[in-house]
Amino acid sequence: MSALIASSTLRLPDAAGTLQTYRLGERPALFDATYAAPPATRSVFAAGHVVADPLAEIRDRGTEREIDWDATLAFRHHLWGLGLGVADAMDTAQRGGGLGWELARGLIRRSGTEARAVGGRLVCGALTDQLDPTRLWSAADLVTAYLEQVAWIRESGAVPVLMASRHLAATARSADDYLGVYDEVLRQADGPVFLHWLGEAFDPQLRGYWGSTDLDVAAETFLELTARHAARIEGVKISLLDERREVELRRRLPPGVLMHTGDDFNYVPLIVGDGAHGTDHSHALLGVFDAIAAPARAALARLDAGDSAGFAEILEPTVPLARHLFAAPTSAYKTGVVFLAWLNGHQDHFRMVAGAETQRSVPHLARVLVLADRAGALGDPELATERMRAFLRVAGVEA
């Protein structure tokens, strides 16, 4: 026993740079559960990250050589194996932060092929990022760009998620400018889509999206658009980190349009809503579910059984981890997500597309380990200990 305790004990740097002794717990039993079907009472997608090829050269950035495709697709099979849907080519996959349209095209097509093979649910982000970001584009150009990506996603066997466009944010001067572009895209979209409202905490370039920095005013524009095209909109994803506002929005959505929370701070009460089988609740399309997929699936099984208290009992301990991962600058959350994937053995290294592994400090990542352990999100504590010790050694810390 003493050898086991020693092997799972680390000296971790805190925010002040002081080393603190920490001993990891045992493997949570929830990692041994198997699931034959997706959750029954909620529509749930985990936004998956991409795995970089650690041997790619700097000159390979932005090309297919930068991605470890086998490991990237294996992680999607991990999510599907838990019965979760996969949201791909979105911000968790570093879309707009190293993953441009050419790489996203390849990811979408490959994920679509794998999803069909296993019957997995798949939604993918549609943007306008094939356009030059250094110039302004007309509304017609933006519509064409959106529709090009929507068509590619549909041909790949996935449902498009109309993500917020930086190009549109740069050119729009009023709510009517946003409505004009989205009206035309939705009019021509061949089949159902999701709408995504991404707040400026995730991307400061999206400040004032929907034509106003006043979120009450912006919400009215968003709801107007949703009402106009309810027959084409399968669901919406709201990423504003504002629980009250999401509840108000979902109560005003047209019948049949499902609210999918993107709130990585308040997902527990939002998903529970007014009870396990009530109608006033959010579904989920979350980046944090990449990091806590096993606890999330175990909790959803409780919810399916009508046990909302059991759902909260499993997921509440993950909230401190989520809040730490998504701490400001929120856009850097992908670094902690990929670090945790490495600690959990889903990839063999801690390298990221465009070198994004440097966006969080050593103490921040040490805290990720502690909070993941307390959240029951480490499937192999011994492996996590071994890898954390190696990481700290490279950082000059004797753990």
C-alpha cells in the first residue's frame, strides 16, 4: 500500500509557485460502465478536440500533416462509444484558432465516414472562414461562403451548425444586416441546421453579434430569426455563460426547436431544468463534455431513470474543473481539455495545433489534474500521475 501511495503522490506547483503535496484518488467505478444506447431524455453532443501530429514541422501548419488523424478519429469513437453525439470542427477543435477551413473540410469528411460506420450522431460547424480575414466581404459573399460549408457538411452525412461569423461581425452595422445573411442561408439550406450564438467571452471579435452589445436587444433579433425559420432549425446552441438568459431564451423558442446549452459554467441546473422528464430544460452541446465524457454519460443515465438528484451528485463535482478550464481568457480552454485527454491516455503527447499547448501555465495545468481527480474524471490515476510527473520534470519541477 505504501508503494501505491508513493506512486500516486505528487508535489504540484500552485499559483504562487509553491509546491504542494497531492495524492490522487482511485479509479472511479463509473469508468467501468457500458452503454448500449444514447441518452433517452436529452439530446447531447460533446464538442471534440483534434489531436496534433507531434512530429509535424512548423511548415506543416495548416496542412493535413499537422493532424494525427488516427488519434483524432479514435477519440470520436470514444465519445460515440459512450452514446454521446459528436460536435466537430467547432471551437473545441481549434476552429478559428489553428484549424482553418481546409483542415476542417478533411476533419468533417473523415468524421462523417466514421459516424456512418457506427451510427453515431454528428453535427459540424459551418462558418465563412474560407474567406480572407483581412478584407471586408459583401452579404452575398458571406451567404455563398456559408452555403458552401453547409453543403460540404451535409454531403459528409452531418448536420450543419451555423456558427457566428467573424467576417459578418466585421461588416454588419445593424440587426437587419445579420438577419439578411441568415435569412438567405436558412432559406437555401437543404435540411435542418443548428444555430450557434457564441458570446464574446469565447471570441472577443464577436462583440455586438446580432447587431447590439445589449444582450437583451440581441436576444430579440436571435429569437426573431428562430421564429422565422423554425421549420429548418433543429436546435440552437447558446454559449453566453449566463444561466438566467439561457432559461429565458429557451422558454421563448418555437415548439420543436431544442435549446442545447453551451454554458460550461452552469450546465448542471440547465440540463436538469424543472425535472428529469419536464419540458423546461436544456439539452447539451458542450466543450467540457470532451473532458468529462464518462462522468457526463453516467450522470445522464441517472437522469434517464428520473433521478435528477443522482445526475447532480455525479456532475456537480465536475463544475470546479469546468470553471477552471474555461477561466479567462476563455478561448484558451482547449489547452486544458487536450492536457486532460493526454493524462487520460487518449493521446500519446501534449502537443496542439498551432502550438496552443503554451496558452496555459504550468500551475494552471497542475490545477487541472487536481480538479479532474476530485471530479472523478481520471480513468487511470496511475497513468495520470506518471504523465504529470514527466510534464513537471520537463518544466523544471521535481514532482
